[in-house]
Amino acid sequence: MPVRIKVKNAETGASVEMELETENTIDEVIESAATFWSKDMGAYVLRKGKKVLRGGHTLKDAGVREEDVLELIPDPEGG
Amino acid sequence: MVRTVRVGSADDDRYDRSKRLGWFDLDRVSGARVLLVGAGALGNEVAKDLALSGFRKVTIVDMDHVVGSNLSRCLFFSQADAAKRRAKAEAVAEGMLRLNRDCRPEPIVGRVEEMPPELIRRFDIVLGCLDSIDARLYVNALAYPARKVYIDGGMEGMVGKVMVSKPPDGACLQCGMNRTHGKIASLRFSCTGKDVVFHEPRLAAEITTTSVVSAVMVREALKVVSGHPEMLLDNAFYYDGQRNVSEELEIDLDPGCPLHAGRS
């Protein structure tokens, strides 16, 4: 079942609309968005509000619904 | 019983201001055995906060040596250290002693992955200031089953994160990771040192971000050892200095995570 969501780029404020299937995974959304914005190689997570979404979850598992706004944030790994 | 108070005595007590927090327990803090993994930019700041806060028994593990470009953000490193290519763990241990003569820092020069796994049992709490996902996962895999609180800090430029893993409950570090972490797990996100992947334009450590992240890490460590787990961060603290955002993020325990097999 198709679902249309918006993904926001936390680093630039830009956003992109994505048309997905509820069986698409969060990992796939992260990688698609990171590729779309030509992100540097690195770790990223997708959040819905305060909750960090699990990579292996489908959109359905993660409770992502039509018109939800998710945010792609870098997961900093430097020390 | 009559208690005698001398005028100005509060100013003679090194820890008077910390004691005013109410929940701060100096006996527990000074007796806690701390494992500090990583003595780079973040490790320097964490070590400083540990020493000033009253922690004494701190073991510092790091495999690298000091280089000139460390000096813009590492309190305990000097030009002389860089010239001598001194081990970071040793320079940090010496710096902690300069700040607080009561400290008993123990430097270990080497990779944490080469330490005997049972080493973790010697400690009450683990603070991670690492620059690779593999090293983080190694420490996480030792700390969680051993029921040691693991406070992990990470930074990239103006963005920082602190995650507190509190076994036996709640998410561990690995629970918050996804496929993007897996793809870069073996890389080092550092500006200097051996096997470094990112030099330019990546900015692994920026001193103001480092200060924020280290402060949160040590504050959480103080809560743990003072016996106030109810005050701890639930999951992760996220900071973005460019957007002036700081907030707590929720990371659920992942029953598919190898450290939580069979749990839901």
C-alpha cells in the first residue's frame, strides 16, 4: 500500500517528499534520502518526533503514516 | 551535639560547590572505578571533568600518540608531547594528576579490543570516547552483559550525541544502529592517528561541541555513581550547536539485537 511522507534534512533544513510502500524499511528510506542529498559516507538515523526509528522495521512496523514528517539526522561517531 | 563552623570554611573545601547539588555523593564518586576508553579530544575533556568532579580511580585506554593538530582541542596535550609523540593515555593521566593530586589515573597504551574481556569487571562504569563504530560495539558487547553502565559520546563538527546504556534494562548502543552504521563500522572518524579515514573536509571534533558532550557524559556518570539512576537520561542526548538544538531522543530496545536475544 503506497504512503507519501516527507523527509527533512536536519543539516540543511531541506525536505523531500517520498512515495513509499508500507513494506519499505527504514533502512531503505535512510539510504534513499542520503543518496538524494549526496550525503557524506557516515551513520544516519531517521526520527519521528523524539523516537529514533529502527532500521530493520518496515514503515508499517514503525507506525509511519501518510503525510508523516520524518527527519534524517547524522549519528556522530567521532571522538 | 554542637557543630563548630569556621567562617570561610566552605571556601576551603574543594568539593563544597558539588556537595551543594544535594545528590552528589563524594565518597561514592571518589571510590568509583572508571574505565575511560579513548583519550582524544573527547577523552581529554571527559578526563578533565572526571578529575575536577572528584573521581580518582580512572583507567585510560588509548592506542594513539599526540600530534600537533590535537593541540587545538585537547587540554592535556602540549607541543612537547607532540614532538615526543607521547602516548595520549599517558599525557591524559599526567594531566589529571596536575588538576587533582588525589587522582590515581592508570594509563593503558593499546587498543581496547586487545584488552582482556574480563577487564571490564574491574570497573563500576564505562565512558566511551571512541572514534569508530567497531570499537564502540566491542565495548558495548562487554559492558552490557557485565551489567556496567556504558556512557558513550560521539561528535561530528557541531553535532554531538551521548547515549546511556543501563543494563539489564533498556536499549544498548547497538539497538540504535542501522545499516548505515554497519557500512562504516570499521572506519575511524578522527582527524588524526593511525588508520584514519577522514581528514578533510570531515571535522570529527570541534572543541565547543566536545565540551558540551563531555559535560553531559560526566554529569550522567556522577548520577550513576552517586546512586541516582532515576535522574539519568532515558536514552540519548542529542545536540546540534549549529541549530541550537538539544534534546533527548528515545531509542527502543531491539529484540533482534544480539545482546537482547529472546527479549521483547
